Amino acid sequence: MKAELVMIGTELLLGQTVDTNAAFLAQQLAALGIDLYYKSTVGDNWIRILEVMTQALSRSDLVIASGGLGPTLDDLTREAVSAVANRPLELNNEAMEMIEAYFRKANRTMSENNRRQAYFPSGAQIIANHWGTAPGMIVTIQDKAIIALPGVPRELQGMFAAHVAPYLSQRITAKKTLVSRTLKFTGIGESQLAELVHDELVNQSNPTIAPYASLGEVKLRLTAKADSLEQALELIRPVEKRLIERLTPYYYGADQETLESAVGSILRKRRETLAVAESCTGGLIASRITDVSGSSDYFECGYTTYSNRAKTELLGVDPDLIERFGAVSSEVAAALAEGARARSGADWSLAVTGIAGPAGGTKEKPVGLVHMAVASKGNTKARQFYFNGTRTEIKYLTSQAALNLLRQEIMQSEQFQD
């Protein structure tokens, strides 16, 4: 079965609303083993909605629409489906009773325009909405189907789980399960990663391998289709193993794991603690670390030493060192890391200092220059980086590179036991 999504609403095109419904529906269809090949977004315009739906129905077996089922004049999904299916709109008593019951339960007075929400194409199967006023519908056209759901995420998700998923499960003749696993890498660019696994990408079949990049990391999504979850995972495991072995220096986790949780897992396993000293990131690294539940097991403290005076007074950085090399230097980064470790008593410390911009850069030290250091017992390592982007992006990229540097240093330390 081939599916297509039609997301309706001018607010989506204007960027005023983030389309979380499409992501949810895509995930649910994948779990049901239904192939999703197209997704369209269209504004609240009857002609354009009709055009998009007509095209969708011409190339897909299943069309799921989100939005446009409200009570106002710009809610036009019912009219568009009526035209596509060539079935007149008529008052649906079942839908009317649902809407009236909702208002009675909420102890609210129903407006006259809410009656519009009870008009559906002749023969439509009504989808109950226990979370709002807009019922949905299923309209079958020969061997194809259009499913229309409201755009409010809570309503759409509840209706899909309660009514749409069971309906689709019954329609699927050759049931397959689609399973995805996402491998995460940092410290490497998308093109370089793709080059290192070129043969795997060229020879992929089932599972498929899709590389895609986000800020500060690259991901490989492995997707397998099989008769069951376990069979799909059996197809994924050998490919996953080969990819991780080839990309070990850059691999930090999979699926929902974050870089900060990966670092935390290593520290907890070693029963070691961490302190951080931040200048240009202004506490972002400490914030990411403490976003992980249970981080108090290993996170000792964080110092946000933005000014030179703070660097000196809080962490004991020699003023002469700042005078000679500048606050943004490997020497000062190392001193910050050593100071944070000495003052906190932590096993490991991580420090960053840089120029996040857009102001403050010079020819010798441009915006995006960052120095960072990791200190442990008897050892301090400092590195220099250059990042491009906005101030917010440079701060995030700095935190990402710093956490990865810490991860690599811990993994490479002589004391690490696998």
C-alpha cells in the first residue's frame, strides 16, 4: 500500500506552526509497514487543496489529510474531499450527535457555525473525536481511501491510535513491519562519512541506509522491512555492526541517545566525576550535561567564567598568562581546565574559551575561533577549532566538539575498562 500525506493550513506555509503531525503520521505508517512516498503542504485555498488531493489520489492508494475540519469558512477539507470523491456534502447525524455531546460534556454553548463540522461527503465513515469538536472521516473511492483528520496534534494522535490504525491494519493484505535505527556520529562531516561507507550505500537493499546531517553531527538511518519486528532487526544488526566498526572514532550512540548522555554513561560506568569551565558557551555545556536524568551521579559542578577577572578569581588562571596569550588561547583553556579540576576535586574537567561573535573577532583571532581543553590526573590536552555560523550555532558547535573531545579522551585513557 502506497500512502501520501496532505497537510492543510496556511499557517504551515507561513512557518507560524511547526508541522509535527506529518512526523507523527510518517512514524505510524512506517510502523504499520505502509510505504510513504509523498508529502504535500497546501494553504487554506479550495482550488489548491483540490489540485493537491486529486494528484495524491492519482498516484497513491491511501491519502491522509490533516487540518481544515474546523467550523470557520477557511476550513475547506470537507468540500475538497466531496469534490474529489464526486459525492455531495450532507448533514451526518452521527457526527452532529458527537459534536453536540462534546459541548454538553464541556458545559459550553455550541455556536451555529459548529454545524458545518457535521457535513460530510455522502457515505463517509465518521471518525469519532473525543478530544475536540471536529470529527474525522474515511471516504473510500473504489480500492483507494481518503482519511481526513483535524490539525490539532492531540486530537489527530488520539484519533489515529483509536480508529485509524485499526482500520489500516484491516486493509493491509500483505502485512509488513518497517523498522528504523539511527546511528549517530560527530567529529566528521556528511560527505567524509559518506565516502567512508560508499560501498555500503551503493550496495544497500534491505535494510536501506540514508545519511543526513544536523548541526554538529551526522546520522545514518537504517530501515528494514520484514514480516516482524525481530526479523527486521535481524536484517539491521549485521549492517549496523559493519558501519560502527568502520566509523568507531566518530560513533557515539543510536536512536534517542545524545552525546551528553553517552558521556554520562561512560563516567557513571567508571564511577568518575566531571567539572566544566565555560567562557564562550556561557553554561551551555553544563546545561546539556544536566539535561540528562541522573547526571548528579557524575557531574560535580560548572564554572561560567566569562570575564578575565572571573577566570582569575574563580579558577586561579594567572593574569600574566591572559596578558601574554589572550583569554582565547590554548594556554588559557588548559589553565581553566586544570583550575576547574583542582577547585572541584573532579576526576575530569572540560574547559572552553572562544569568540562566538558576531563582534569581537580580529584578523589573528576571528569569530568562530575556539580553544578547549580536557584535564585528568597528570594530563591536560588542549585543541583549537574554527566554527562557522551564527552566535547560537557557534556556541552549540563548541559544546558538541567539547563533549566529543571529552568522550574521546576518556575512551582513550589507560584506565578505561570496556
